[in-house]
Amino acid sequence: MFEDKDLPAAAINRIAKQAVPSHINIAKEAKAALLKASTHYILYATSIAAEIAFERKRKTVSAEDVLQALKRMEFDDFNEVLEESLKLYRESQTSKKKVKVDASILSREGDSEEIEGEEDEEEDYENNTDEEKEQRSQNIDSDDRTVEFERAEKVETIENLQNNSF
């Protein structure tokens, strides 16, 4: 049923190579065996996790189901490490969501400021003298540069948050 389903060989080989000292080589047969073993391990763990989800009357396998499956497979020695990895993953996901929310808030704030300002300017502009219009034009140019600078700062802040969060 799953004979044609293998994990990517390059990924398995890279993991295997990182697990041994640099002066040790891994034979082709050993790489093939690791590929098959890791594929079967994942299929087996997934099928047990699916059974657990089914027993709990759910259609979606959760991380907790996988951890429980490892216990059933008597690999519960790995659970502590995996639980820590899961915790870090969830924290990173929370950080990503926060950065996206912050970015959308910042972009909406900038848009609303411009829209409110444009309405006021249009009403006042018609009643001004030529000298006042010229002065206002210079102020608008200055305001545009300020808004542009503020947006650049916001973008830089968002990029810094993203770089530091991941």
C-alpha cells in the first residue's frame, strides 16, 4: 500500500550525516535502509495516532495524539524532548500571528490618518488665496515626506520583529 511512499532521500541523508562524526561515511545500503526505516516509522506512528484520534471521536490527528502514539509504541523516552519542541513551535506560531496582527494594525492606522486628512484639506483648499495655496502645497509635500518616513519606520519595525521572532 505505501511501497511508493518514501521520505525525501536527501533530507534523510542529511539528518543521518549530521548524526555521525564527520570522518564517518554512510554506505548506500545503509542510507537506503535508513530511508525505508524512517518511512515505516512515520507511517506506523501516524496510523497509531490516527487510531487514538478515532477513539477520541475526532477526525483530525493532534500533536497530543502523536505523543500518545509514541507512548503506545514504547518510545515515550522521546516525549519530553518532543513536548519541548511542540512548546517552542506553538510559541513561534503565536509570535508570527502577533507580528501579522501588528502589521495589519500599523497599515490601517496609516491609511485612516491619510483619509481623514484628505477630507479636511479638500474643503479648506477652495477658500484659500493663491499665497495660502502655495504655502499649503509646501506643507503637504512636507507632510507626505513625514508620512513616508513614518511608514518606512513601521515597515522596518515589522521586519525587525519578524527577524527576531523566528
